[in-house]
Amino acid sequence: MPAVQNWKALPTGVSYKGSKIELHWTYFFLLILRGALGFIGFGWKVCVYELMLCGPILLLIILLHELAKAVVTHRSGGTIDRIVLWPLGGLTVYGGDDIRTDLKVAFAGSLAHVILAIFYGVLFTIFNTEVHVSSLFQTTVYEIEIMSGFGAALVTACRTAFWWNLYFIFIHTVVPIYPFDGLRIVAGVLKLFNASMSTTWVARACSICGMILSAVYFIWGIVRILPFTKFKGGIFEIFAGAFGFVNSKLLYDCAKNDTLSQDPVFGRPCFQSDDGDNGNDGNAASAELTSTSSSPVAATDSDII
């Protein structure tokens, strides 16, 4: 897969401290796909709901996730070349070789989701007093809630966004699916508390876990999307599962062939050094995208919905 510099993205005209923020074409592809399937399955109201949910609401979630990490990166003395957003989060090149700072950057993204979950939960609670849709802790979206009017659909979208953010917290903190933040946190913690642990062993263990979890997630997406005429989701699960499996397999191959130096996560000095040096040089370690075609394409943050 090509490096991020070669991926087609649409400039937004917005930047953060000189780093241009762009939208990858897959964001628009999946946005249109979700809207089209909503229209085919249930009509124009569900189509509008899907476009609202996967448009401005999803964009806000992934944008704030990336900006939270960008803020920590800059404050730690790191640099960011470019911020490219796509449906699973960000395709963003960060630099640095300090594991402690890398963990801070990764956890900053999860913290953003804590704040967003509270935000959408409060919005749901306030506006649900007028439309009275299902409880905040009801994960199923009922067609009648969307068909009842714009107000009910908007409140339902807030509830869905609440659960999306809770899921983001989980996937980006403890689930080692390569190359999402959960893997960087798990690998970083292992090296931080056991510097003598082989980087190859860590990478291989994480890649195997990633392949297994990605396969399960892909199958779950297939189950959710069948039968087609009763569309209930599954697109993001299929997409993220396939993406995670392929990249986890590429990571496994790098570990097996002793080419981890080419990997955007495990190829950094903090993982490659013999003594697992976790020095406090202040550089943000958040390399999230491959710079060569032979290493895994590390898109940050699986926004798996």
C-alpha cells in the first residue's frame, strides 16, 4: 500500500500549527454507501439519518480524536507532517522515539472520546425530555425512532454517538488490532515495564492477536449485514476487520522476516534499541503510517462502527 503522501485526499483548507487537515476519499465513499443502503432498506428518512450520523457527527469524533493527539504531540516537542482523516480515524504521520510520550499521545485520543461520550450523553438527556425515545443505554436503533421526525432522529443519533465513543475508548486502549492505538498502548506498556522483552516477540504476539480479533470482527460484520434487505449495520465491521487482518498479517511477516525496522510503529528507536530505552527526550512517538510499500499501512484509530 502507498505511503500517506501518495494517498488521494481532499484539502479542507484547515490546518493545525501548520499541519494541513485533509479528508481521504474513503470517507466520502463509505458515507455515500451508508446513505445508499439506508435509502434502499428503509427510505429517504433513514438515508438522511445515516448521512447525518456518518457525516458531521462522525467527522467531529475522528477530528477531535486526532486533534487531541496532535496537541499532546506538539506540547511534547514532536512534529506532525499531515493529518488525513478517513472513516476509521486518521492516516497521520507523527514522529518521535519516546515510549512514554507515545503512550501519552495514544491515551489523549481515548480521553477525547471520554469527553465526547459525556457531551453526547448530556445532549441526549436534555433533548430526550421532548421526544421520549428509548433509554440512553439502549443500543438498538429502532426504525420508528428515525421515522418519528427530525427531533427524534437527532436524539437517536446522539445516543448512537455516545455508544460509538465508548467503543472508541475500548478499541483504542486495550484491543491490540494492528495498527490502531490499542496495539501501540499494549506494546508500549509491555516494553515500558519489561525493557528486556524482545520487540520481535511483542510484535508477533500483537499481530497474532490482531489477526484473530480482526477475523472475528469481520465475521460479525457479515452476520450483521445479512439479510441485505434488513440492513442493520456491519459495513464498518467488515471494512475494519479486513483492514486490521491484512495489516496484522503484514506486521507478522515483518516480525518473521526480521524487517521490523521498516514498520512505522515497531521500527522506531524506542522499540528497536537493545535496552528498550524510554528516555524523556520530549519527542512525541506517534508514527502511524508506513513510509514504505513493504511495511504495514498504519492508519490510526479504527473508527469501527
